[in-house]
Amino acid sequence: MIRQSKIDIILEKLEKIIDRVYPDIPPIPDFNKYIAFRWNSKTEGGGGHLVPVAHPHMYDLKDLVGIDHIVDEVVRNTRQFVNSLPANNVLLWGERGCGKSSLVKGLLKPFAQYGLRMIELKRWDIMSLPAITAQLRDEPFRFILFCDDLSFDAGEGDFRILKTLLDGDIEERPANILIYATSNRRHLMPEPMADNTGESEIHPDEAIGEKLALSDRFGITLGFCAIDQDEYLAIVQHYAKQRKLEIDEEILQDKALQWWRDNARRSGRSARQFIDDLEGQLKLGR
């Protein structure tokens, strides 16, 4: 049996001390090699590290039909951001399946070459925002923190951390970081009828004001409305043309409308799902 030398014992003790004092020294990601990342949280109270996404979804903004004015606004804001000009945090809210997430992901294709990097955050990563911004502050890239399907339940306090980062606290907000969020809720939080009646609240205006304070901190807030039948069919025709599907236009429309009736959804996502199904059938010769 080989006995440990005193030096080995000392080194082992030093290693344990370092692990206790500096438990989370995150690896530095390669921002030149990768353009998209996820935050890997280690604990509920914050902390973690960035994980590169080897195959990011490079969505084409040209595939977003019928929301040109929204796309133009978000692209303009992002262009300002990557050019180190003043720009705003963005909140996209409204109907599900209408392109909110696709619009944000689609910004990588035109702007990654100009230094834009995107970091996807889950709802529970909000607690790690101070650690994330500390890692990114001195990097020579521009970062969008992408919070998809963001909302907070009544009684949750995590939204205050996000509110602080959006507006800044005693520490200056990093100039190279913006938050782009999507949500089905306009104000990111539930709004019960009691908010209107004032029940159970001595000062209901103060309670409502706190809920509005979070969404107000997004300089650009854009709503997505439900699409009508003509818009739905226009999206279907766009995808069919893009994929070069050989099918009569009238038959295409009839099948698309039947798909909508069967699935009770009329959205850009539903139109793409229909085209996926139709393309598979056509290629199988059905």
C-alpha cells in the first residue's frame, strides 16, 4: 500500500477548499463558433452555464405571411441593436401558432454574421439572469435573451427579477444584451375579474400597477391577432409553392379548409402542419 505524501495531502485539501469557495466557474463558450445557446441551470436559486446549440433552427423570415408590419418593426429594432445603437426589449404576445417564436428565431439568419448571438431561456432560468448577464457583459457580441412562452402565475415573485433587469437597478444594464419574449398574455400575468372589481384589495390600483409594470418595461410590445380564412389560405399557398407541391389550387384550398375544420385551429402553425401532412401523402402517391 502506497502512502500519500504530505504534498499530495496538502494539494487534496487545497482542491477541496477551492471547490467550496468557487463552486461554479462556468466554462467560457465559443461565441465565434456557435451562434445559439441554451442556459443550463444547476440550481433553483440561480447559477449554471451556457450550452452551445450545434444545429440552431435558422427560420426564414420570408415564411412569415401576413404580419409584415410586425416583422419590419422587430427587424428594425434588431438592426439598431447589432449596430450598437439604442434599441428596445421586445414583447410579442397574442394568439398561439401565429409566428411569435419563429419571428425571434428567424433573426439569426440575417444578423448572426453581424455579431448577433441568441440564448434561449426557460421560465425557471429567470433566477439566473444576474449570472447570465455577468458572463456576457464584456463580450464583443450582441446577445438576445430569448424567453419563449413567458408568463407568471399569481403569487410568483420571479417576475421582479426580470423587471429589475429590464429597467436596471444600481448596476448599469449591459448595453450588449436585450430580452425578446413571447407570451400568450399581454401583461405576462393572470388578470382575474377581481382586478376590475377591486375585491379583496384595499388599493386595487396598486396591485394592477405592479402587474402592468413588467410588460411596460418592454419598449416594443406587438400583438398577434387571430388570422381569418383568407390569411390562412394565403399561408397554405405560400408553403405549397415553396415546396413545389403539384396539386390543383382549388383542391389545395378544400383540403386546407377541411384540415382547419378537423383540427379547430386556424393559424400559421396549423397551415404548416397541414402542408407537412399533404406533402407526405403526395410523395406516397395517395
